[in-house]
Amino acid sequence: MTWQFTPFTIPLVLTAALLLFVMIVAFQRRDVHSANAFILLMLSITIWTVFYAMEISSATQAMQIMWAKLEYFGIASVPVLWLIFALNYSRQGDRINKTGLRLLWVIPGITILLTLTNDYHHLIWSSFGNKTFGGVLFTDFFHGPAFWVHTAYSYLLLAIGSIIFIRQAAKGGGIYESQSAVMLLGSTLPWLANIATLFGLNPVPALDLTPFALVLSGVFYGWGLFRLGLLELLPVASEVVLENLRDGVLVLDNNDRVGYLNPAFQEYSGVSSKEAIGWTARELVDQFKTTMDAHTHISVRISPEDLRRFEMRISPLFDNQKRFSGRVIILRELTRTNPGAVLEQSSRISDSTGIIMVLLRSSGEIAAVNDLFTETFLFTRREVIGRSASVSWWSNEQRVEILKKSRTGGIENTEMDFMTKDNQRKRALISSSLININEEPYIVLLMQELII
């Protein structure tokens, strides 16, 4: 095996090392719901980068073609894993069943098979040429029809995943907007470089710019992991409710890093979310290490003249596999004299978010709805509040299913059909979570209307 020196190899090796480091850090946080897809995505990009470094460092065309074939184990996998990660990150992974997941891998699987057997059919590469740049030999790959099918499919999955992150940024705001922007930037740059390479806009002939753009991707992903808490906790369905609660809510991961704090907690603590996200809060929870649950009272001096007393609860969080994932800390001000104000504030989530909200008592009775509910389903508040299965916008079977699932972990992004007062069918994406308001359990339904 003959090698050639090229100045392009060193940045590729550094890129692979950076991506490998990001992958190792993500592996340490693999208990987070979207971590596994992210780890596999980083692994595929690393495979792509390493084998490309081997390709351009080989001094013969035959060896360069061999390494190029191996690159496709990473190249063909990246678009599918990008989409899966986008779905998992936005908690929409259940929208693709096992059959759909297998179908996503059909074209990548065929592409890899055709690449390895290209010598017999030339569907991926129709022919090869040689080019030199700075005394370095590069193989010029001329593409066959199967390559363009793979490329079109890859760009389609990339676009769908990007749209999911754009919608996530618009829906989440704050730190989640920044996280989504990091993922978009980290993925867009390599594919822009890929387009420049494929369509002859490359300043270095026959050199694939895509792996080099992955340097910036690794920087973005690393920044997202360490500074923005990219793989941290917080069900998206509960976000809007938490933002509007008067109780202070702080969410920590299993390493006691801050993943979220709502405006009320920021007010009580005097710390902003930008300052707190990603930092550890061990001093706050060290005294409770020997117990999973804690219930105590604390005093917090908001200002020199303002000393407030709070009831503090610390509760564990578990993922879908019942593994410990972190803690949630809730501060409830003891001096509050109007318990009904919490219910009122929680029930009136801003209609500008486009989210329909229904607040249920644990018995299933409707306690409150927002204005968007009345506009969408045409029922007045008097017709629904205090009632349950007798309201015709949902069936008794739906009510039983929602209550059962909400009491045992909640619902995440499930499509359901409902009826308006004038018997028009509406389809909505529904999520639910269980919260306590003044010691009373409530079920929060968040619904987003889908176009049928």
C-alpha cells in the first residue's frame, strides 16, 4: 500500500478526533431520549471523515476507489440518522413505526451494496479519471444514475429534518431555539459544501469539501453539548405550561446539570436561564443525595428588603425505560393567598402560540380551556367546564384512554380525531402531562390542530 503526503489529511484527522470526542461525551449522556440517534449520527460522520482521509492519502487510484467505497457506510447512513435524530429530539419518534424505519434504510442499503459492487454495473460511478493538485493525485469520480437517486433521497431527508428543527425552534423559543439553530448550522454547512463539490464550484478540483466542512459541524455540536445542553431534559409538551406557572421549576439531569428553569424560578433565584443552563447545582441537592424525594421549607432573600419562604419539593425523573434521568425541583411560595390564581394563569396560555389547552381534574372533569379551544371546537366554556364524557367533542373511550395514559407517564405527540359542536371532524396532535396545583393533581392537554 503506497501513501502520499497531502496537507489536507491533517485537518481531516483533527475533524475525526473532534467528532469522536463529541460522540464520547454524548455516549455519557445516552440516557437522554435523543442521545442514541445523535451518537450514531456522529459515528457515521466520523466513518465518512476517516475513510476520506485514507482515500486522499493513498497514492494509487485503485486504493482511493477502495477507500471511497468504504466511505459510503457513513455517507449513506447520515441522512437517515439525521432525520431520526430530528424526530427524536422533537419527541416525534413515535410517528415512524418499525416498518417505516426499515423503509427509510432501503435506499441507503441499496446504495452501499451498489457501491461495493460498482465494478460489475457502474451505477454509482460510471468511470474514473485522474487529477493532480499541488503534486497530489486525486481520483475524479464520474457519477452514474444510482448515485443521483441516492443524492436526491439524501437531500430530501436533510430537508425534512431541517424543517423539523425550524418548527422546533419556532415552538420552543429561548434555549431550545438556540439548540435547534446549532443543529441546523452544523448540518447545513457540510451539505452546502457537498453541493459545491458536485456542481463544479470547488476551488480544488476533485477534492470533496464536505468532510472539511464537518470541522465547523463538530465545533457547533460541541458547543451545543457543553454550553446549550443539547441533550438535556424537558418534555416539549409541558414547556408552555411550565413557563406560565407561578411555582418555580428547575430541571436537573442525572449529573445535576441545569437543563431548564422557568421564569418563576428565575425570579426567585435571581439567575437567568442563559447563565444557568449547563451549570451544575450540586450544592442545592448534595444534602438530598441519600433520598430520591425531598420535601422541606427554605427561605430566599429576593432583595435586602424581601425575604420569602418557600415549600421546596425535589422529585426524581425517569425515562421510558424507568432509568433515573434527573430531578425536578419545585418552589412554591408559602405566602401566596390566592390558590385559584394559579389555576387561572395555567389555563390561559397565550393563544398566539397556536396551542389548544385543556386543563382536567384527575377525575376527568374539564377545569379550564383557553380561547383557542372555544374558537376551534365552537363550544362555550359553560358547555364544557365541569363536564367530561357527556361533552360531544370527545368520546368516552378517548377520555378513558387519555386519563389512563396521563396518570402513568403522559402522552407525547399522539394524533387523535375530535368533533366540533357542528359535527366537523378535527385532527390534533395531543400531548399531556400531570402537574400539581396547590396540592391538587391536574392533567394538562396540549393540542395542535393538524390539517386533514
